[in-house]
Amino acid sequence: MLSRTHGQKATPTTFGKELKVFSSRINKQSQFMMKREVFAKMNGAVGNYNAHHFVLPEIKWDIETKKYLKSLDLSQNEYTTQIENHDWLSESLNDINMISNILLDFSKDIWMYIMLDYIKQKNIKSEVGSSTMPHKVNPINFENAEGNLEITSALAQSIGKKLLSSRLQRDLTDSTVLRNLGVIYAHFYISIQSLIKGMNKIDINLDKINDEINESWEILAEPIQTIMRYYNIENSYDIIKNATRGKSIDEKTIKIIINNCDLDKSVKLKLLKLRPREYIGLAKKLTLKKNR
């Protein structure tokens, strides 16, 4: 299908490769999330083991508490005030924020593909298309996901920032804020469910995609000017720019441009055989690669 850089027709890609961009981004961020350590505090009122050491000074409290927390799959935060510093929690919220924004980007792109008619939504009889326009099949799942992801991101950023600070050895503002952690994950969960539901209701509109790319001969301006540059033809970019920019280009026009180029016959033949839908580079290979 055609790419849409700046919203304009651009170098072809495949729908699978564009999905792979998002799955790769999500995979990377998920790996960061899974590696996060969960820290805990077990060192007395203000972090010095004051009472522990006073009552049982013979025990190496810093070592023993660390062992105990490790048995619970927790890491010891060795330097705290009255509260555990929450830095790791802010990092975790940043993970959620990152993933939310990637999925937000994804939701908007799918919405745009639906608008461009590259994607058709399945007609679910039980759904209402519009209160006044019954012919419509609205992208409601992606819009619902977008709204919930916006809330998730906003709360994650706000709470993550707040949790990094506490007056001197203790104040209660973090206690109030921490009670809203569940709200973040609730909105995140709802958005994921909306995306899954939405993705299960779409089909690729091959007729639209094929018709559009087959008629978009102007996108071959890129390979033509690139191969001209390779063979050291002066002002290659400007030559092709003047011949194609802002103009209606068809197969006949492209062939005239190619034949007028100062290139060997074998190179011209290679260009003349090229069709817009064939100009996809390594898109298929990239799509089939496993995420790292």
C-alpha cells in the first residue's frame, strides 16, 4: 500500500510491516518493564534501623532484612527516609506511559487507515452506527481506546512525577496519590480490551489499496532520481522534481521521463519494468522477522 508521509502519497510499504513497527516498539518497552526491580523498605522509622539496633545490636540488620526481602522477590532499598523513595514505581509508571503513548499512536493510525478506506470494519448488527446516519460503521473501539489511553498517560505522568518528591523525612501527599494507582491500570486495561475488540472487527480493503497504488506512478520518482544519482547524473533530484512535483503523473509520463534520462539502455529497461506496487524494498522480509 502507499505510505502517507505528511499525509501525502509516499514510497510504498505493506500493512504487515506497519503493524510490525508497533509490535516491535511494544516488545521493547515490555522488556524494560519486565526487568524492573521492585524495591521495599525494612529499615525502621527514618531508615537507620534505630529501634532495631537499640534492642538487638548483635544482629546485622541491614544484611538480615535484605535476605528476608529477597525471599519475597523484593529488593532492599538501603537508603530511605520514613518512606521507600518510590523511584522504581515512577520508572514503572513511565513504562506504562510509554506503552500507552505507543498504543495511542497505533489507535490514531488505525483510525486514519479506516478514514482512508484502507481498512473496512465488519458490520456488527447489534451495534448502532450513528444516531442519525444508519449507514455508518464508526471506529468506536479505537476511539474508546484513544480516550482511555489519554487518561492513562496523563495520570501516569502526574503521579510518577509526584512520587519522586517528599518533604524532608515524610509527608502524606504520596499516600493520597498512591490510592489512584488502580485507576491508571483500570483505564489501561479497558483500552487494551477496546483495541483487541477493534482489531478483531477489521479487514484490509484490498480493492482500495490496489487501485490507489496502481494509479500512483508519481511515487517512482524516488527510485528514478536515486539511480540517476548513482550514475552521477548532475542535478538528478531537480530534474525529476521539475518533471513530477505537484503534477498528475501516469505510466506514460513516467516512461517518457525514464527514456529522457541519460542512462544506459539496461538501466532504463530495469526502471521501465518497475511498477508502483512492486517497489516495496524489504518490507516483506522485515515483517516476518522475529521481534528482539
